[in-house]
Amino acid sequence: MGQHAYEWNEMMAMSILGTFPVLIMYMVAQRYFLEGLTAGSVKN
């Protein structure tokens, strides 16, 4: 291995683990996102 060798398996594993908090937060807050989007489109 050279000086600038990459550990692709570790990089891919960390990128997947890094997306989990974002996905979990989206799943928790999805209801509020949709309510906000539909509230702006309804006229009274």
C-alpha cells in the first residue's frame, strides 16, 4: 500500500453510519414537515 491508500470499506461504513441520525430525525419530524408544507397551500 502506498502513502495515500484509502480504506474503502471503513469509509463506506462510516458514511452509512453518518446518515442514520439524519434519517432518524427526518422520520421523527416528518409529520411536522408535511403539516408545514400543506398549511401554506390551504386558503381560508
